[in-house]
Amino acid sequence: MKRNTYIHRARPSSPRGMRWKRIFLVIALLLVLPKLTMLAMSYMTGTNAPVVSSALDLQRIQLVAMERSPSSRTEQSPRSASESVETVSPDSDILASEEETVLDETSSVLEKIVQVARGDTLMGILLDAGLARSEAHAAVSALQEVYNPRSLRPGHEVVLTFVPGSEQEEDGFFAGLRMQVDVDRNVLVLREGEEDFAAKEEQWELQVVPHVAHGEITSSLYTAAARSGMPSSVLIQMIRALSFDVDFQRDIQPGDRFEAMFERELDDQGQAVREGALLYANLETSGRTLQIFRYTALDGETDYFNARGQSVRRTLMLTPIDGARISSGYGMRRHPILGYSRMHPGLDFAAPTGTPIMAAGNGVVTHAGRKGNYGITVELRHPNEYTTLYAHMSRLGRGISRGARVTQGQVIGYVGSTGMSTGPHLHYEVHLRGQHVNPASVNSPPGRTLTGEDLNLFKAMTKQMQAQYASLAGRVVAETIPVDASNHEE
């Protein structure tokens, strides 16, 4: 493909160019001559005839001739082209509007939309579009100030803008590019010189509105949530917030009910473009009513709290893996490989190889690597004298090594079948003061309990939130807030 070149050419002086110039000059004189005659006659008779329209018509004709004449379309940047037009009559608002019309009608700006495919890079896209390598490199370097080009994903669209050069050139003049990198954000690269570019961002506000979903579980929570219109991203937020009190593999039964309120972001056309945070959820399961509310405390920390102001986040999560089933429980069992009964000191979660494994709580890595029959293993030390062990991994998570600090929910490894294992699964153990405990029965204390002004603000917020949910769901709100039955009185 032909590359753009930037060779400054002199105005052509061919006979053909001279004929066109003479033709436009004759046309201009013919159109202006009658008005000039009328102006002369009015001056001789002493009348004050307006002269603005004649001057405007003359300048407008000159503009049209200049834009359409091949001799005037020398190769230049879009910026210099606009400047040459604006200097004709900077004091006339009427003429300025006419110039924009002339430019729209006579100069065609070409926009080429390129959809990113697997393996594409922005550099390659620009080179394929005909840019010189130095020019493409300058554009990519400018973009890096506001956006990492490596973040391009298949399906993204890159809009390349070209301005036509002289008639003797087949390719246009590259003016810049733009990409929508998020539902509320564009990035642009604009030419500032022959091979100089500048990048900038465009952001716009999205309308945030509350939305509700509720339903009865007949087969699975996922199916019921999808039927109610709850997005999967919101469902994941609800499961993770309630996973400290609910074993979603065993506790959820047909007939259980749920309700949720969450944020939804709309564009200027009123279309939903992104799902926001879960604000409120209520789950009725196994004779319990579990309520959670999203609240930002006075110190700026945002978390989910139950109706009594206690953080639902505990020292340890019940299940450190999403979407897995318990294939072997805690206690005595017949070992599938050794063939005799012995103590199984943890829980086994069957899941496909590569499924992410999360840290059950904040802690420090005390072991990361192979450990005998456990295969690739991670051990974490947590507050309150707890330790956890994660075995049979296929590989470790990024940055997981001895001495590293991890946060609750951080990916520390991936499901595998290393060590003494009959198939891909996670073996998970919990130790308290060096002794094995059943991970399913661990009842660690809440991470935080609101007090004082925080508690008063939280209670007022929960009343407003439940009233808002009731209004959106079309129900009548109860006058009192149901107490979280999973928590016992002090």
C-alpha cells in the first residue's frame, strides 16, 4: 500500500490550470458587475445603497473558486487549511457560517472504521492504512499519554480520519484517530505538525438510576436471577457478599426467595450501558432472612453490612472458589487412591482446571510451591490465629510468593490436579491454633461493627433504601426493619 509522503509542491502552472482560473475570474466578474453598476448609479444619484451583500458575494465566490481550483489545493495539514480560510473575513459572522457550509460541501473528510481483530496492534492498523512508520510511531507514542495501546481488544473500533490532498495524490492526509474505550470515554489523537500528534480524552456523564429484581428459586439461584432480570455481574456481587454466611452449594433450596436493588447506568438515549453496584439484597433461605446494605462509613470505607450494622465480611470466607461443588467433605472417608479410611482434614471443591482460587481472608503467604502429596500449594497466615491451605493447584497466582501479603478475594492460584489427586479440584483446609477445623463450620467474627454517628446514619440510610426498593418493586414497605436472623443478640 502506498505510504503518505509530504512533499511541498509549487502551484501548478499548466495551461489547463490557467484556463480554469480565467473561467472562474470571468464568472466572478459577470456576477459582481451588475451589482457594481447599481452601486455606481446609486452613488451618482446620491442614494445610500447597501454594499455589504456585494462584498460578501465577491468574497464567497473567491472562496468557492479557491476551494475548487486545483491550483489552490496544495498539500497542507488540516489545521493550516482552516486557518487560510478563516483569514478572509474574521469580522463577519455571516461569512463565517457560509465558510463552514463551503467547507462541508467542497472538502470531503474520509473516516475509515477498522474493527480490531485477534492479534491486531494499533501500529499494524496504522501501517496497513498507509502511514509511514515514523508517522505511525509518533501517533502511537502520543496515545500512550492517555491510553495504553496494549489494552486494545478484539471488537474495538478505531476510526481513522483522512483529509484529501491534491488531486494528483491517491491517498489522503492522515489527520488523526479516535476510539471509544469505555461506555463513557473516548480517546483521540490529533495532528499538530508534519509528524507531531497530541492525545486527549473525551468523557461524558452517564445517568445512574436504581433498578430492582426479585424472584423465587425453583431450580438454581442463577436461573432465578436471570429470569428476574438481574445481571450476572450484580449476582456475583450478591453471592460474594453473602458467602460469609451462606454455602451456596448446599444451603440454597427450591422455594427460597431473594430481592435486590442495584445501580444501572444509562446513556443519553436512555439505554442501559453498564451495571453498577449492588445497593441492597435480601435472601430468605433455610429459615433465615439475610439482609445486606451497601454503606460508606465516615472514614471513607465502603462495605456491606447487615441490618444491625455489622460488616458481613468475616475473617474467612466459607468458599474460596466460585461455581464449584463440594466433592468431598470434612471427616473420615475411604481414600480414593490409598484404598483405606482415614481423616480428610478439609473440603474438596471440584472445578475445571484453571478456575481461579481466592484467598479466604487477608493474610501473609507462608508457603508457595510444591508440598509432597499436596502438589502445588499455598498456605496463608491470617489474624486471630487462623491459617488456611490450598492444594493441588495447576499454577500460582501472579505475585504469590513466600512473605507476600494478600487481601481477601485476591486470586492466589488456579485449580489443577498436582500431587496425589484423581482429578482437578481444590483441597481447602482451615487451621485454628495449629489444629484442623471444619471449614464449613468456621464462625469468624465480623470485620467491623458500626457505632455512634456512623450507626445512626446507617440506620437512616437503610430505612430510605428499603422504602425506595418498595416503591420500585410496587410493594408496601413495612414500618420496621426486619432483624437479620442469622445474628444473635449480644
